[in-house]
Amino acid sequence: GPDAIRLHQLVKPDSKRAVIGFACDAGVKRNKGRVGAKDGPAALRQALANLSAPADARPFSDLGDVVVTGDALEAGQETLATAIGEALSGLERLVVLGGGHETAFGSFQGLRQAHPKARIGILNLDAHLDLRLPGEAGGSSGTPFEQIRQLDPGGFDYLCVGYAEESNTQALLKRAQDWGVGLVRDHELIADPLAAHPAITDLIARNDCLYLTIDIDVLSHFQAPGVSAPAARGIPLSTIEQIVSFAIKTAASLQ
């Protein structure tokens, strides 16, 4: 009956919200990480499908997957960006299921296509800054925010929440400081789960759109053991959940 709905029963065509997958191993492989990220979208759908739907759940459509074959990362990111840009013309919200964090560059490009003149604030929940410079092979799962900054250096507004000092070199930290990246350390969030709220509020207030991206290696190793760099400390899932909820509610209240 209507009180026994599970998430897979909410998938409806032409809904105002949607998911799309990015099945890709190229970015992680270029970053010398643990391959298998291409199976992420299918694994996430399977894990979510039988969960109970909350009382206020709304329907959403499934736009399928963008599949990257071999090392064709750049072509895949362009395809993802186009799909996102077109989809957002008729959607309230779109969730991209990855994947390695090279997903972020294609996702941002799609958001930019949909909102060419908007100020876009980036909220990244991540143990890593992902500001590496692209290598000879091109971008990777470790370079998305450096690539995003190349698109519009003057409009680059990036907040990394949960970053771990031992997971980022001094070169990356200096780059973040030089580029005005906002930082909330994992230690701060462990001491106070609400520590990121002021920075998130400020980010949302000074931008027109919020791009939220979550790299699951921000979680503790026992909650995300399959990532390339399992976190010895990490942020509890409950803290990540409340940060996501706070960001969504704050963005909605300031629109």
C-alpha cells in the first residue's frame, strides 16, 4: 500500500528530480588508484533500491549511465556535461552517481552549461583537496577542481569540508591557500559536527547555485573500505548526513 513504498517504486519518467550514472575507471587508473569505480553507479542503485521511502519522498527519474570505455575520459566527461546541461533545463535537482572524482569535472561543466552566467559555489565533502595538476595523460580523479578553476579563475569559489592533513601534500595545501579555497579539517568536524556550518552558509549566500559533491573516502575506513585511500580517521557518516541536510535546507531558504 501507500505506506509501504521503497525507493525503486519512486522511479517515474518525467519527474522533476533525476539521477544519472558515470561509469568510469579511467580517472582513478590515471591517478594510480584502485580500479572498479566504473561499477559504482550500478552498485549504488542496487544498494538504494530496497530502502524504505520516507514519508515526504518525491519521485525521480533515472537517466541511465554515461559509460567511459578504456581511457576515453575527456570524451566521457563531455558527454556527461552535455547530458547534465540538457537535463537541468527541466529539473529541480540532479544527482550524479560515480565513479571516481573525475566525475566532478564533467558534473560542473554540465551545471555551467545550464547556468552560464551564474555564480557557482562548490562544496566538496572530501579527505582530499583534488587540486593536483593534470599529468601527461590528462586529468584524473585527483585533478577536478584544478580543471574547474581553469574554466573561470576569477569565479572559482571552492570549500573543502573534511580534508585530512596527512592525505594532502604541502604543495596542495599551499595551492589551496593561494587560490582562496575554504578549508574545514576532519579534526574540526570530529570535535564539533557543526563546525562547517558557518563556512557553508557563507558559500551559499554569496553564490547563485550550489554544486555539492561527495567523495566517499571522507568517511572512516570501516564505512568506506573499498576506496583507493581508506581513511584511518575519517568523518562519521552521521556527520556527513547532517552536513548534506544542512546545505540543502540552507540553499533552499536563501533562494
